[in-house]
Amino acid sequence: MAQIANLVSAMKILLVEDDEIFIAAIATSLACQNYTVESVTDGEQGWEYAQATLYDLIVLDINLPGLDGISLCRQLRDADYKGAILLLTAQDDAHSKVIGLDSGADDYVVKPCTTEELTARIRALLRRPRETTAPILQWGTLQLNPSTCQITLADQEITLSPKEYGLLELFLRNPQRIFSNAMLLERLWGFDETPGDETIRTHIKRLRRKLKSAGAEDVIENVYGMGYRLMPPPDQLIAASAESTDAINSADRADQDSNLSTASIAVNEKVEAARAAAIATLSQFSDVIAARLATLQEAAETLQEIGALPSTLHQQAQQAAHKLVGSLGMFGLQEESNLSKKIETCLSQSSVISNPCQLCKWISQLSQNLEAVLIKVNKIPSACQIESGIRINAIFSDCLEQQMISLLVVSTSDELIRALVDIAPKTLQITQVTDLDQAQQQFVHRLAQRPPDVLLLDIVGFANMVPISSFLEKVSEAFPDLLIFILSCQNTFQVRLKLARSCQYTFLSPSVTAQHLLDKMLEKCSCYFPTHYHVLAVDDDLMVLRALEQQLSRWGIQVTALSNPEQLWNTLPQTKPDLVLLDVEMPRIRGIELCRVIRSDCQWDALPIVFLSAQSDCRTLQQVYSSGADDYITKPFEYKALATRLLNKIRRSRLVQRKLIGVSK
Amino acid sequence: MTAQRKILIIDDEPDIREVAKLSLKITKHWDIVSAGSGDEGVRIALEERPDAILLDVLMPIMNGLATLKSLKSYPETQVIPVILLTATVKKAIQEDFFYLGAQGILIKPFDPGLLGEQIESILGWTNLNMV
């Protein structure tokens, strides 16, 4: 695939040929001669590529699936393609050659031919002087000169990496077009490189940052659920608003402009939020979609078996395809919607299917795509559902209903139990058992109900640590949220270490009063079992926000999602979160700047701030921590690990706060 | 400030109803009622008197055309503008609907981000009229 780094020295060649072995041979040979080669296997793709990138030469096979070589050649010339075109064909007769050359090709090579001959012809064609000097691409005062690979903004040069250059060139060449991550990967990364979506996001962010620091803001926009697109250049926006406010005097106009842009940001957010909400409902309808797909699959199977479709199945399949056309696009599945449209058209033409093979191929492709989507969607646990825009979290409401905390005390001391029961608040439900076996029963027994939230294990008088360790290990593994307190006279490092090898616990000494013991437990419980934890997350990527909202709710963390960093300052006092999650790179305002703003106010001194980012270079890390952040989590991450880290931060900060308040009292 | 509009969505497909509902609530804060069949739609239209109706063309039992005819037969509902929601746009079908008084067509799949805007533009509900 294209190596943009070679662009300065190399001529760009596009091979449109369905014989992949032939492509491989020619591409290797041309690459050795320092040409940049891209290849596609059908005419339609060839057309798309030729529109997106400027090639010095296009090699076209005449017999292509989809759009044939001659038609593509004509289409290219009609579209004013000025590069060279070399036709390849198996037909060695004068008539074919004439048709080929008349369609606008510069040369004609008959297959089979040797690689040497073909590359020699290519070299000869590329030596010819031609009008391929690319026009300079422009976006406001930003200019990209494809022939020199130079990028300038108001005559100041901007240096970009090859990938960033490739991205910018692609966007500038296709101002209206939305590029999905998959399309960008296909265009700018090689077959042997398989970076994830995160890589693209990072490159886009870096590109945005470089453009922004040079003075060009908001060049590329996120189109939610679809990909990225070039924004209209700033002069067009100004022109548009100037038109509407022509009659107003200039002072008013300045005012109006700023109102307009704020209004348009708000509108864009709503549009994106609506698209995001639509995508979020996909899991609710995965059964409906799967059923429609199953009907199509049944039709394909029947068609393959008996070569025809019974009329009922035909009708059902047509309806299923029709419904898929109508619904998939709403969930951002444009490609799948288009595919369904092709299937529907094919099914609706007549009672006899004219091209059953093609139909089966489309259905199988649709199945593949949709099954992948459905698997992904169903993996997201539906602990929370969106109903009329209100999120109901099962775990969360469960906590609210039963604010009771159940405490299991394992102790042979009746005295301790009596004392605890006497002073315990009503919300603490105490159960007592006298040995480890009974204690274990409590956990096994209660599996169907709610297991104990807190365990107080009195090991005073236990000589053998082995069964204790093994019990603690089992219980803490099965119930990671269980809060464990251990009462022991042996306050030595050795004992503490032995216990630490089995679980996370709080050590208590029996010398204190029952009241003190209870206070200690309740203090910790109040940090571990509040009604909810509240995290404010700021990220410009709505997909990330949506995922955080959905996933973190499983651990009782309620997320307030903000895609516009500018709203953070007003949202903070309103929501009073337990923790703030920030993305490092966002358009307009960087996460680090936001973090400094939060820390600039004494009120938020102790508020835990955690960064989420794909970047993990030393400089960024240094900046993040020195801006006052408490933690830095690198993407991609496991939600479970993320939740644990966030909960630890919140709980610790609550404990510290509580202690500070205690001290000041 | 935008006035509170009430929209009725008549579509037999639950996903379309849900997404349209969410979309219009989020982007326009409109009040949304929905019906899964033609006759339910007519009943709700009579009860709720929405400001506009989004009507699916292909529905089992009582299809879009029959529903539109029924809506136009009641004095209470005949003035309510109806917009068709369909994935296929056959010219002959379109003509039938327009003859019966449909205001416009929205093609499925619609963009949940822009559905509200499209309805406003078909019905001429610009924000200026409603300030």
C-alpha cells in the first residue's frame, strides 16, 4: 500500500486488476524501482481510489468485475484525469486496441506479458511530459502542495509526519466525504500493518494539535458513528453568517456571529447525541435484526439447495431486506444498509431471481458484517438500559432500595457480638457464626440472595493460620467487593503479611472498645457503600463517553458525560463529582489545561483527577502529573481494571477527607 | 425558544419507533407518541391530536395508505399534516399519497441526528415562526 513517506521521490501508480498474483508480481517489481504502488481488484474501487488520490499512472485491466476497464478509462478522462492510463488485455486484435486507445488510454499491453516488458512500458509512459502538476489544495489559508508535499498556513510552513500528511491530503481532496476508521485504515495503512481504531484517533489528534498550534482550528470534525470529515473552511462560515446579517451594523454583527457559532455548537451536540442515542439502542433490537437476517440466510440456503425460492419465503425475504434497509442506517450501519438495499432490489425485480449467485454473495457478506456487529453489541452487558432517555441501572437502584449493610461476624466471643448488636445502627444487619465452616456456609447459602457486605473475622485464639488464609483467599476471590476486617492480638508485620497474601483487609486490635471497633468499620463502610459514586468524564469522543457510561455503571459508578470541555467549569459545582476523568487531547481545550483550571480553585484541591489517553510518552506524562492529576490510564484499558482504579481513588480520597474533617474538629 | 410540539409516529417496526422517538426528543425536545399499527395510530391521533404524524407506508393489516385515508376521514385528524416514512419511493405510490394529502416523504434509513430538521423543513416549521 501507499507509503506516503516516499511521495516526494516516487511516482504514484494505481493498479486496477482482478488477478491478485499478477498484481503481487508487478507491485513488487515497481516498488523495487521506487514507485509508490496501490492496487485494487475491481473497477468501482479503482474509480473511488482515483478520485481520492492523484496518480501519475493508472494500469487498468479491461476485464474487471463491476465497472470494466474501458468504461473506467472513459469515466476517468471525462472526469479530467490527466495522468497516464495503460490498458491490459488478453485480446490481441486491432479492434480491441482501437477501442481501448479511443477510450483515452495512452498505451496498451497484451497479456500474458513479462514483468520486464510491463514495467518498461510504465517507465516510458511516466517519462512523457504531462500535465500532472497537482493543483494546490486549499482550506482557508491552509495550503497543501501535493507536488512538493509542503503544507503552509498563511505562508508559514507546517511539518507533519507521513501519516498526518496522508490524512490531511485525503480530507482536503474529499471535502464532503465522511471517512470511517476502516476507510482510513485501507487508504493510509499497508496490508501488513493492522493498527486499531485507537491509532487512527491518535493520528487525527496529533494532526489536529499540529494544525491548531499553527493557527488552524477545527479543520477535521468527528461525525458521530460514521467517522471524520473536513469542516467547511472558516471563510465560508463567515461568508454564510455575513450574508444573514448583512443589514445589521458591524457591532451587532460581531455579536451575532458569536451567538451563531455557540448556537451551531449546541445544535451539533444535539445531532451527535441523537445519533449516539440511536446507536446505543442497537442492543435492544439485536433480536429483531438477527431475525431479519435469519430470514435472508434461510432464503440464501434454499436458493443454493433448490435453485429457486418458494413464493412465501421470497416475500418474507424481501420484507426482511426492506426492513433492514430502513433500520440499519439509523444505527450508523450505512454499508450494511446499502447491502440490504441491493438484496431488496434483487429480490423485488421478479419472481425468478436472475442472479442467485450474486444474491447469495451479498447475503453472506451482510451476514458476516451484521453478525460481527451483533456479537459486539451483545457483549455489552445490559445492566443499564435507556428508556425514554433515562438510564436505569439495576445495581444502582438495588443499592438505593437496600441501604442495609449486612455484616457477618465470625467470632466465638458472645460478648463482642452483644456489644456490637447493642450499639449498631439499624442499617447494619449483623449475623454471627462461630467458625470458618459456618462462615463459608453463609457465603454459599446466600448466593441467591445478597452475600454479606462486610466480614469481621475475629482470629484471636486461632493458632493455625492456614485455614484462615485459605478461607480468606476463597471468599475474597469469589466476592471481590467484600470488605474484610480482621481482629487479632498479633499485631506483627509477619501476621499482617500472611493475611495480606490472601486478601485486602483492615487490621483491628481487640484492645479497643466495641464502639471504637464499630466506628472504624462504619467509617470505612461509608466510603465503600455510599448510595452512588459519581464520575464526571470529559472526552470529545462520544463513543468513548457512551462506553464509559454503560460499562462503569456495572460497578455502581454513575457517569456524567461531557463532550464539550468548555462546559466543565459550570458542570463541576452542579454535579460535585467524586472524580473527574479527562482526555488529554481535545479540540479547543487540552485536558491538561482543564486540569490546571480545576486545580486553580481551592474548592477542588482534593478532587481526584484521572487522565485517559492513548499517548504515553514521557513528556505528556510529565505534563499530566505536574498539572495536578492523580493518575494516568493508558488506552486501551479493561473496564474492570479502570473501575477498580477509579473506585480506589474515590474511596481513598473519601477516607482522607473524613480523617481531615476529624482532625479539624 | 421552540414551542413544544407533539408528534405521532406510526410504524410497525419497534426499532424505528424507538430511534425516531429518541432522536426527536433529544434534538427538538418534542413530545412523542407512537403506535405500532395503523388502527392504533388513528385511535391515538384522535385522542392526542398531535401536531404532525410520521407514517410508515408498508405495514401489515392496515397499511400506510389505508391509515392515511382513515386519518383524512375524521374532521379532528384530517388537518394534521402527515409525512410518509418509507425505504422505497415508487412514483405511483407517492402520487397516491400526495393525492390523499400527505405533506412529504422521509426516506428510511433516516439520520437520527437530522430527522427533526427534516420534519421542520417539510412542514415549514422554522424556528423563526416559533420564537
